[in-house]
Amino acid sequence: MANGYWLETLGCPKNQVDSEKLAGTLTRDGLAPVDDPESADLVVVNTCAFIEAARQESVETILHLASRRKAGARLVVTGCMAERYGDELAALLPEVDLVAGFGTALDTAVDHATAVAVAMGPRRSKDAGAVAGFDLLELPRPASNTPWAYVKVAEGCDRSCGFCAIPSFRGAQRSRPVARILEEVRALAEPAHGSPVREIVLVAQDLASYGRDRSAPAATSGAQPIVELVGEVSALIERVRLLYLYPTGLTEPLIEAILATGVPYFDLSLQHVAGPLVRRMRRWGDAERYLERIEHIRALEPDATFRSSFLLGYPGEAEEDHDALLAFLEAAQLDWCGFFTFSSEEGTVAAGLDDQVPAALALERLTECSELQDAITATRRDAMVGRTYDLLVDAPGRGRTVHEAPQIDGIVHVPDDLAPGTITALEVTESLGTDLLAAGASA
Ligand code: SF4
């Protein structure tokens, strides 16, 4: 019987893509997924190291799975924590057989056995530390078990936002070739086995900068390679959605390309709106510029959906900065927002800044923003009642219009008899906070 594996994924959608690639490789090389970690011969934890809370969750998960695994099962730790604290983790967690970071060699031929070799290879000797990284971007992935799939188009980031440690351990941006991305999209849209994907969600650390590190003609001519990519992916699939757009990257051609896909969804990573504080974050923009951009897009497409994330309690955030953020949220009427409190990260600019904001105050500000935004989101959802939308059925009873990103935003309850993967026009009859009810459905 084939060896069984259990893969636990923590963190963001980008990590989920990595896990799918890892699962594809393990399956292809003869391992089979199992239903519970206790019966696995191999347990892999794909960790997140974004902030302190995420690191704690990763370590707790590793220890929990270590205690549950069966005798003789291997435990492998990969992902951002492995990358950032590889040797330290290997030394601190004797329960772990291997700590393996993700590598950087994008255009080299990838040895598909690498992941399995890492996972099932000789046990790490006590002093061996972490193993060298391996590259997941070009590995095969299994057919998707949902009618949507994330596709990661680049790894790393060339920016230096004051609070973010990602560039320090994921490295500079490395974009995948367009042909490889399109190959992956085609395989998901027309799989040899399993159900086709109808929606692709493009992800990268800084998606709008996709391709700027490549020497393709588009990159050298000054054009924005993501614009071309969005058009090409859109030609292969019904829905294309873009996550994580740095505000300066949202150029006029990119706005037009997104609107042309029929998914008018804009995920703007704003973080804050008070100009001097944004500059302290080493980022671009302020409330006025962001509002101008949002209004412009709404003039082109009144049904455009906006998501953003904001950081509360960045060093130096004064009461008037917070008031500016509240005023912006009121004025912008965004559909979806995520709020996070600042966490001081080793090796970042912010860790050395004065005027740290007390954690309790940051949390208070977060609560205030969340309460305001919850009411705005509910109002935006109410406005959809009585209108008819094309709904992509993700699972029995669950669907999404183009205005909800999978796993992040609300859902639409649809009749249970609609087959997953179908797209059906239905009237929205009720709003339930973040979720909606379509005709014939029950919540
Ligand atoms: S753009 Fe995103 S990944 Fe890059 S440094 Fe800023 S926050 Fe970090």
C-alpha cells in the first residue's frame, strides 16, 4: 500500500497554492492523502511566519501533530517559518524530522522528486539543521476539488514596507514565465480527470508588479506585464480575480483590463490613509488619492467591488491618523476590509522606530474600525437584494457572485440541487450580514 501523507496548511492563500503543489508532487510520486494525521506516514506542516500570532499558531500546530502522529511517521516543516528560522527551528524542535524552506531557482528544470526526497529521505541527524530550499512554483498540482483555484504568478517582493519581513525571507520578486502560468490555467480549466475550474484567482506578494523582474519585451517597453497576463488568462476561463494590488500598481490599463474580465473586483492593499504615517510605513498614497482612484473606478463601473486591508497601531500612529482612517472608511464605502494590529518584526524598519503604540490601544482602534466597516459591509450587501446575479456554485448550497472572493468574503446561499461548478443566474432575495440568500435557497 502507498505511503499516506497529511498536509496541514497555515497562513494566506499564497501558502495554500504552495501546499497544492506539494500535494501534487507527493501524489504523483506515489504517496496518497489520508483522512487523519494519525494514520499518515508523512505529516507536513506548511507554516506561516507573517506575525507573532501566526508563528505561535505554527509552532503549536507542529507540536500538536507531532504528538498525534503514529509511531515511525515523519514530520516535515516547510513554508515561511522554515524559510525564515530554518536552523533555529530544526535545533529547537527535536520532534521534527526535517525543516525544508522553499527555494529560489525559478527557471531551472525542477526535479519532481525533490519534495518527496525531502519528505521521505533519511532522517535529519541531530545537528544537521534545515535542508536547502526547493522551488514549488513550477511543480505539478492536483486537479482542484473546487470550481476555483489560486494560481501564484510570482514569489518574493521588491518593495520594503516598514512593517513587513516578507522580502527578507522570500527574497526579491521572481515572476513565472507567462507560458507556464497559462499552461497551469489550461490544465485547471480542462483537467484530464476531475472537474474543471471556472474561476482563477491570481496571487503574488505584489501582483501588480508581476513580470517587472523579467526581461521579456513587455517588461522592457515600459508596459505593465500583468495587464497582458490578465487578458491572456481571461481568454481561457470564465472568471479571473486579482488579489493584493499595491495602490501605485493600479494603473489605467490595469483598471481597464480588470473591468474587461467581467470580474470588477479590486483588492487594494492600502494599510493606512494618513499621508505622513503611510510615508513612515515606506509606502505610497493618502486618503485623497485613494478616494480619487476609487471614485474613478466607480464612474467606469458602478458595481465595482473593493476590498482592502489596514494596519492599526503602526509606530507613530496618532489619534488624528486614526480619525483620518475612520473618515476614509466612511467616505470610501468599501465592500470588504481586513484589519490587523501591528506586530514588531525582527529585521524590519518599524522594529526600530520610536513611538510604539500600546497593544491595547491598537486593539481598541481595530475594534472601532471593524464595527464601522461591518455596518458599511452590511449596507453594501443589502443593496444587492432584489437584483439578479450569475452565481458560481462552489459546493452544494454555496455560491458566489463576482463580488465575493472565495474563502475571504461572504457567500451566497443557493438551492442545494445546483451542481458545483455550474454558473446560474438567480435573484438575491435576502441579506444576512455578510452572506446573501438566493431565490429558492435556505440559509
Ligand atoms: S508589498 Fe506586501 S509583501 Fe511587499 S513589502 Fe509591502 S507588505 Fe510586504
